[in-house]
Amino acid sequence: MTVSGSPTTARTTGGWRHGAAVAHRWVLLLLLVDLVVQFFLAGLGAFGGGFDAHLTNGFVVLPALALVVVVLALLARAGTRDVVLALVLLLLLVVGQSLFRALADDGAFWGGLHALDGLVVLGITGFLHGSAVRRTRAVPGA
């Protein structure tokens, strides 16, 4: 007798997967809010407030949140598109932002790409959040 086909197992699996989907939605919202804060911190630093908070948030908090988004997308089985976009998001935050920031010391053009990359990250995060909201609202009780 196989346990994997029992109704109890299916209900339990669906329960934790639904929980992962709801957590995915909320972490994406948190990431969106933190990205807006990151833009504020960049402006604050540009006008004399110092870049320490911007650097810490950009190199520690944002990549950690993006990694959690990838893991939750996989656990929630969010779909190929959303998992791939979550991975792109992580790469843009970890590799893209670091690379453009390092190259910005050699020219302002790279600093401009650093800012544009931030806007792309914000857009992808907003798209993923909208997708997660639609997916979890399709399930009763979400």
C-alpha cells in the first residue's frame, strides 16, 4: 500500500505548498518595500547622508530576500516562468549590482547602469508579486 496516494498526504502536501505560496507573496511584498527604501537610501547618500545604509542593504538584505524568494518559488511550485524570473532577480541583485557598482569607479556610465538595473529589479519584483497574488487568490482561504 502506497502512502503517497492517500488523501491525508495530498492534503498535507497541498497545505505546506500553499503556505509556501503565501509566504512567497509576502516576501515579495517585503522585497518591494525594501527596494523602495533602497532608492531612498541612494538619494540620501547622493545628497550627503552617507552610503553606508545603502551599501549594507544592497549587499546583505536585498540578496538575502531574493534568495528566500527563489527558495519559496521552488517550494510553492510557482511555475517555470516565476522561478526563472526569481533566479534572474537574484543574479541581477548579486552579480549585476556588484559589477556595475565596481565599474562605476571608472565612469559614471556604469553608475547609471547600476541605477537602471535597480529599476529592472523593481519591475521584476512587482511582476512576480502580482503573479503571486493572483496565484494565491485563486485558492480559497488565501
